[in-house]
Amino acid sequence: MIQRQEIMLIRAALQFWYEEMDLEDADLFAIYSGGSRIKPPWREEDIQRLRQQLNEARLRYVVCQHDAACVKNPRLFSTPDAANQAMTDNSDQLGVVLVNTPAV
């Protein structure tokens, strides 16, 4: 279950990648991504922008249908426990939503 602590870990990993890894090294990217040798399309600004978006995003939870193809209850919950309590049958799934903080 993704919670705020996991978002912080992802942000830290992005910062490490930004500071320590060579963004032009396709071999290195393939090792960490588990993918083929491609030149990553990201620039340093892209990584920093993603870090900032993750920092500002609000984490919310939803109740999804059993196949997770559709939200069953349109309400966004602040905690996984609150979403779990709103489930109406055993096949419901818990979904995680990142909500962008509106620009002011």
C-alpha cells in the first residue's frame, strides 16, 4: 500500500538518480529499469519537476470494483482504513490516487 513514507522514498531515489547517475548512460538505465537499452528521455529538469510534484501531491484512497477497472465509490478517502470501511463486498479493491495541489 502506497503511503506518504513510500512517496518520500521515491523522491529520495529520484534525487539520488539526479545527483549520482549519468542520465545519458543507456546501459545503466537498463540495469535499473529492467528494460532494454534505450536512451532515457528525461532531463535533469524532468526529474526535479517530478520530485516537486510528488512532494506537493496529496495521497488519497478510493474503493474500486474487483477488476480495478472502475471506481465503485466516487468519494476520495484520506486514509486506507477509511476506504476499507466503505467497501461493500469482499471483491472490492483499494486504489491509490495522487491528487495535484492546485496552483495558486
